[in-house]
Amino acid sequence: MNKKFHFKSGWRQTPLSLKLLLRMKLSALLLMIVCIQVSGSALSQKITLSVEKAPMQQVIKMIKKRSGYQFIYNDELLKQAKPVTMNVTGGSIEDVLEECFRQQPFTYELVDKTIVVKPKTAAPKVDPPATEAPKKVVNGRVTDEKGEGLPGVSIRVKNTQIGTLTDVEGGFNIEVPDKDAVLTFSFVGYISKDVTVGAESFVEVKLAIDAKTFDEVVVTAFGIKKVQKSLTYSTQQITGQAVSGAGNPNVLGGLQGKVAGVTVSLNSGMPGKSPGIRIRGSRSLSGNNAPLYVIDGLPISGGDRVIDLNPNDIETMNVLKGPAASALYGLRASNGVVVITTKNGSASNGKPTVSFDTHFSVDQIGMLPDLQMEFAQGDNGVFNPNSIFTWGPRISTMSTYTNQLGQQEEPAVYDNDKAFFQNGYTMNSNLSFSNSGDYGNFMIGIGRNDQKGIVPNSSMSRNNIKFNGDLKLLKNLTTSISFNYSDLKVDDFPELGGNDNIFRGVTETPPSYNLAGKPYADPSDPYQQIFYRVSQNNPYWVINNTFRNENTKRTMGNILLNYKVTPDLALNYRVGVDHYTTISDDYRELGFATRGRTNPPSGGDLYMNTKFSNQLNSNLFVNYNKVINKVWNIDAIIGNEVYDSNYRGVNTTGSNLVVGNWPNLANATLITGSNSTSRQRIVGFYSNINIGWNDKIYLNASGRNDIVSNMPTGNRSFFYPSIGASAIVTELLPQTKAVFSFAKLRATLAEVGQAGPIYVNGRGFTTNRPGSFVFPYQGLVSWTQSATRINPGLVPENTRTFEIGGDFRFFNDRVTVDYTYFDGKSDGQIFNVPVAITTGASNEIRNGGKIRNNGHEVVLSLIPIQSKDFKWEFNTNFTTYKSKVLELYGGTQRVNISSGVVTLVAEVGSVYPQFVGTSYLRDPESNQIVYQSDQTKVDYGLPIINNTQKVIGTPTPDFEMSFINNLSFKGFRLTAQVDWRKGGLIYNHSLNESRRRGLAGDTRDRETEFVPEGKKGTVANGAVEIVGDNDILIKKDVNYFNRLWPNTEASLSDASFIRFRELGLNYNLPSKWIKNLKISNASIYFTGRNLFIITKAFTDPEVNISEGSYANPNSQGIEVSQIPQTKSYGAGIRLKF
């Protein structure tokens, strides 16, 4: 039988609205005064308790409720308990405990607000024998693996009766016979440790959790905590320290590589950019593939708004990967759930605690493309200062020349890419106050993040305020109140496609052109750009004359009421709101390319956007938990959830500015505007039951019925079931303990759905401009019926997933393997399908298509070395998956998912998604590239291009893997993470353009003839004729790369990489250094992130286009001059008072 380690449960946290800040200052002060008074009065609290032949565990629960004290005990020990009969009226806590433990085979020790239950044979402290007088006093502190003090640890001088217990902060002092004395430290749920005193007068001891006696608790749906071993599905939980430890300002950035099955890709290194995240690949071809986010039990808006969250507020993050894990959330959780639990002050152990953490890091460009630095601007080996190409002479052979401005200039080499980016910085500071007592517990926290980007004039700042509180209102009624407020400001620049991209000029400027040293505008006209390429913007002019400012104010909050009807039955109600307002101004100055590069300058635009989002979530549920005859455990839940979402957007554009440097609509000659509104309501009814037998077998079943507003009338109600089972093999078959220290098998089958886009329940109207008329015209407006119709039989996409796995531990849990195989089929894919014009529409939204998503996940944990002072932990996460298109609507074989510089498609029989485009013509037998053998052809000797649009590869990797090492030595802790992705492709638009213009690194060797490996042949009458092995000498010159430019396949790079993701070193200062400063814990730490990358890709293989005309929510592996990720080096301090 596994042992359990029990603590009294704590409560939750959240933040406040900025509008309440002034009130909160006063409220917080009053609350602190009240809490301190309540804590002080607890010791003198009078308790009345009367029971007859009651079980010991029931009596302990009653004492907890009446006194607010914590109990620490072992289940095995309490099995020896005798029924308790007692009658105490108005007694102290000591009176109650004396009566309770009077006839028991064990005793107790009272340490501050903690009651430690232990065998009578382990008396904590007796007077030493008269013949053995103590000669030395030893002080010290006992902590857990995180450096937190452990109260109630038993300390005994080996082979004597001398002993004591640690106080609430883990501190102790003890008299020992001499320096050779050995102290034994033991604590329920932790591995005991022996320490020789030696010459030291202060001893620091760190105890490790004993996995064999500690059942890990994880947070699941609706914030419900469950023992890990009872789960029938796959989840993976990481600590908040793992998320925020490297100082990353974004929650998802700290998640990279830490959870198997989860892919996090940073779309850009620009401040304020939110990463993309997918759990187990893609399930929907045209819909949303992002998970649902839940904070302290409240579902919230995710997507780009994850950046609003403060990583330092997080206690744990649990990823519910499959439909079985997330089924209770219904339609919104079709792509998994990220459950975030924030810090709640329960760790304060009844003592007011102030925590402060500050971290500063320097940020640098993480990766730059390989560009040649030898050849100058020009064509055919001749220098031309106005050419957009770099096929000129070697810079080393040039002499003084007349530049574009008519000035004499000495030739030189300029690394324009490197010179443009600056060193940025990130600074995070967090301050919190927490306390706990018999009234509950709470935390008040404030956080500030400041980030200066590597792109000049880009930045981000964020203020976070939070308050979390659990309050005992009545005997059986408790409440949890959680609020979180954030104020985010981002100054950046849009990352668009084509010539509109601001940063193309950085990479595509010839190395002979002094981009940073030349003026970017005419001194007599600041809006007349100076740049050799008239169809693009000078990047320095852009960063000094344009801007995009975005400000988001967001408030999230929820209140939970919990009423214990009986000890086994609880009624819960949670209501919460998530509201944010985003205001953004995007200003493109007079003279902005391509429209504005005229003489005099023209064009210019001001885009003003405002977004209002409000989500209301109401959740009422009954929870029943009952242990029957110490054999059966019944845990059931039934409830109703209502989700209501309202969104409004207002967009105004002012174009063709009159004068420069006036970002105002009054400065525009053409003003247009639009607004939009969308609403959605989901009403769900759900139930779940978990049955455990003897802590050996667990069965789980759930069902949810959702009624969704944005589906066709009469077709809005959908039911999704799940069923699962798990078995603790080592308990069912004790003989297996010869091999395993723990073994568990699990399996689930579940369904979940995803609704269609908003407003698919009717046909709308759009503005119309017939002929050459522009409406409104003379007070008249023109509308036409939408060309898109809705199929009345439309239903949500449905995903049915089977999952099987196991948790296997060896060598006393020194080796742990968690394996999962999943296989899901998502049917009824929602598409915009072309229809006959006779229907009155050109296309229709309908169901059609099926995709299969299957894969493997492995989590391996090792403890290769563990000694008195040193511990090495090694963890690796392995993921491999494939999404394959099984069928599409009708007889369709291919549909476009996104298009622009490259096309991504879903094609029947292929992995999803696939790149489609032109490719090399290849020999059907050897698959080698065919080079033109016909000397009469203009492409003689060059690779022949197959202009047929065909599937040429996928961005989906073969596998992803991370290696995380944690090494602890006394007060030091070193953490290192390396991520490895194998396979998959990325389309490098920068490579495509840089090759054509003579800038890419592989254009260096342009003067040497060579014979490319492959076949030579030609195409005659539509058929490939192979002549033999290629033996034609060619050069990698302008003709060669012009031939590759329209070849999509040539611009695909291997996206494999090995990245040194994180490095951290933490040192906990010895208590004897800080004890006189009234500091209970202090540490200094150093961090590094994205320190280096090994890859064959031309640019950062993790970036992906996320805005502009080429962007699509489901696009993957497309690079169009995005800003690479940053690498950072930082340091910080943590203090606790």
C-alpha cells in the first residue's frame, strides 16, 4: 500500500483591476492588520469538541476545521488508531490534543501551527543521560529541494535519545556530545539523511522527496485536484519555477521543450509577440488548433493574449493533452487544455511572508543568415550603385567610386544585417505579500516587466496586479476570490510580406553599401527617402518615422463558493469574467513605400483599431467523494456551465496624408471605417464519475452535452462521452515489484468537438460597388447578398481519440518512464466548398473530410547520481506524431490552407500540412535532379524545373526531443536544457530572394566551374529523356540562381536544429549569512536562453509568419523576413522575509 503525505490544503490566487488600485492599497493594509490579529488570537482559541467512538481521521478533520492547525501524518500509522471518545468544552488546542491522543499507540508534537503525528517510540526530545553531558550547540535549517523551510522535521543525535524538531521556517538548535556526533533528519514523505556535525556550528540540510511515500497531486478540469496515479489519461505538469526560471517574459516561451507532445514556436523575436502552440499536432484543417487556457479554474481568452500573463505568478502548469483529459470543458477544449494554477500564499505556513524577485538580462540577435561579404553591388561583374543586385565585382578589387549621392567613396565591407540590430534588455521585478491562518490564506502581488527590443525603437512594458484569497465564511462554507489585472504596452513594427516588409532591406542590401552610415532621408525633406531600391523602404527611415503602438488593459476574475452539505458531498459555484480592451495605432509616414516613394513624397497611412472582448463563465457543480469500507472510492461530479462571449471591433483608416509627422485622421484625404460584432454562447451539462478499488484499479467515465449558438438552428446540441481505466500493476501483482518499484497501465476512449466559425447560422450581406460607382453615393448605399451560404446540416467537427500508456518506475524510482500512444480521427472537417452558381452563391460552408492524428510520447526521468550533498536529475521529453488527411469532401484530393509566397495544402493520403509548388525535375529511377543536356536551350547545363504544382514536403518534424539536466550541490543548483528537432521543412523566402540577388552565402563560389551531381537529359514531347550521368560544367552565377528563383523546392530548408535553450545557475545563500537581516531565504541566480543553435536552415527554423496578407492561423514553417529569436544572458536575486 502506498503511503500518503498529507498537508492541510491552501487556497488560490489572482490579480486586481488597476481601477481598484487606490482602494486596494487601503484594503490590503487593513487585511494585513486583521490577518496578523487573527493569527495572534489563534493560540488562545477555545475549542468545543464532543465525539463518541469516532474514527481518528474524522476527528483530525474536525480539529482542523475548528482550530486552523495543520496535521502531518502517515496513513499507515493512522491505521493503528483506536476509536476516539472525548468531550471538551471551551478547551485549548493542547487540551483537545491530550484527550484525542490519550489512548492512542502514537503521540504528537505541536510546532507552531503544525501538529506532527508520530510513533511513541520516536520521542522527539528527552533529556540526555546524566553521564553524557552535551558539549556543543548546533544551529541550522532544513529545507526541501526548492529551498523552502520544512517545519516539524525530526532531528535526532544518532545512538542517543537527544532530539528536537524544526520550527515553522525549518530552523533548529540542538546540543550534541561532540563534533563527531551524527544528526539524523527524518520527515514524513522525505528521504532521511545523516549529517556529521564536524567543526561547524551551523548546519544546512536539504531533504529530497521520497517518491515511494508521496502521491503527486495534479490540477485537472475545473481546478479539481486529483492524485496522479488515479488518472486514466495523459497529463504532464511542470512547476512555475520551470516556466519563469530563465526570465522569459512570456508564459509559453518558458514552456518550450518541457512537455512531451507540446510544440511551441516563437513567431518572431519582436517584443510582445505571442508564440504559437499546438498539442499533438493539428486536428482541424481550417479551424482553430490552439488549446484552451484555464487560470485558477476560469477559462480565458488565449491566442495572442497569453502575453498578458505574468510567468512569475504561476505555481504549476498542467497540460491536459487528449480529449479524455479535457472532455469536461466541451467544445472549447477540442485541442487540449493548459491548466494554470497561480501562487496562493498557502506556503506561508501561518506566518506573514514578503517575497521579492528581480531579474535583468541582456538580449541579442539569436541567429543571422549566412551572407557573402566579398562581392559588390552591380551586374555581370560591373559595379552599379543603383542596382538592386549584388553580382558586381569583388570589393577587394574596387577603387574609389562615385556613390548614389554623387559622393566619392572608398570601397569597404559592411555587415548591414548585424549592424542594424542592437542589444536589448529585459527586466522583471515581482513583489508579493502572503499569509495564512485559520481564516484561510491569501497573496497580493505586483509585477513589472520592461523589455527593450533588438530592433531599435521597439519595446514592451507590462504591469500585473494580482490578489488571491480563500476565506472560511461559515462552518461548511468557503469562498475563493481571484482577480488579475494587466496593463500591456507594445511598441513594434508590422512584419508584412513582399516589398511591404520593412526588414527585407536589412538582409538584401549589398555588403558594399553602407546602410547604417549613409543618410536615410534627404536633409531638405525628411520624407524623401534615400535608398538604392525605390520599391522598398530604407529600414533606418522606417524605425525613425513610423510606429505601431498597442495598449491592452485586461481584467480576469472569478469567485468560487464551496458548501459542504455533508463530509462527502459539496456544492460548488464559480462565476468569472475575462475582459480586455486593446487600442492600437499603426502609423506609416508620408513617403512610405511602395506607394509613397515619389517626388514629392506621397501616400502614408494611419490605421486605428480598437477591440473589446468580454467573456462570462458560470459553472455550477456538485462533487461527491466517498470511501466505502476502505476498499471503494467513489468520486463523482455533475454540473452545468454557461459560457458567453462578446467581441466588438472598430477599425478606421486614414490614407494619403497631406503633411508629414502628423498621425491624425484630420491629416488624411481619404478616411474609411468599419466595425464588427460577434457573439457566442455555449450551455453545457456534464458529469464525471471515477471509481477506485483498493487503490489498485480505477475506472472513469464522463459525458458532456453542449448547446452552441453559432450553429444552424435546430442543429445545436451535441454530446461527447469518454471512458477510461487504469491499473496499478505493482499492487495487483506484487511479484512485479521485483522488477518495478511502481507500474501503472492506462487506456481511454473519448470524443470531443469543435464548432464552426461565428455566424454560420445564416446568410449575411456585404457592401457592393457595382460598375465603377463607389458607395455610399449621394446618400445611397449598396449591398449584395453574401456569396457564401451555410449548409443547414452543418455540425461541429468531431474528434474521437484512443489513448493507451503506462507509467513505469525502476530502482526505487531512480528511473521513470511514462509512455503514451494516441490515435485520433477528426471527422466532419468544416470547409468553404465551391458550389454551382444556380444555388445563388459561389461557395458553401459544409462538413467534409477526415484527418487522422497519431503519435508517441515518452517522458524519461533519471537520477544517475544521488549522494549526501550532490544530486543529478536528467529528464527528456520525446514526441513524434503525424497528421494524415484521409478524405476530403466529394472527390476532392487537395485544398489550400494558406497561400502567398508559398502554398500549404491538405492532400488526401499525405501528411498534413504539405508544401505545394514547383520543383526540380527528377529522374524517375534514381530520383536525382536532371540537368538540361540540350545545348540549344537557354537553360543548358542548369537544373530543369518541373512547373507542375506538386507536393514537395511538410513542415511536420520526424520527432522533437528535449534534454533537461538538474544538478544540485549543497546550495548550488545548475539547470541546462537542450532541444532537438529532427526533420520537417521551412520555406525561406529570405533565401529565395538573397540567392537571386547574389547575397546568400552559397553565391560566394560564383567564379568556379563545377559539375553538379545528378543526371543530364531533356524533355521531349512531354516526356523526360535521360542521357546519362551529368558531366556539364557550370557556375553558380546569376544564371544559375535566376533558374532557382521560381523553383519552390529550392527555397525549402531542412528545419532540423539543436538549440541550447536554457541555462541556469542558482545559489541559496547560507542562513547564517542572512539570519541577522531578518531574511528567511535569499538566492542569487544567473540565466542564459537560446545560447546557440545548430541548423542547416538559412534563418531561424522556429519562426513563422503571423501577420500580413500571407499569414494564416494554420500556417506552419513559412519565413518572410521575420525577426529571429533572441539569445539572452541575465542575473537576478530572490529574497523572502
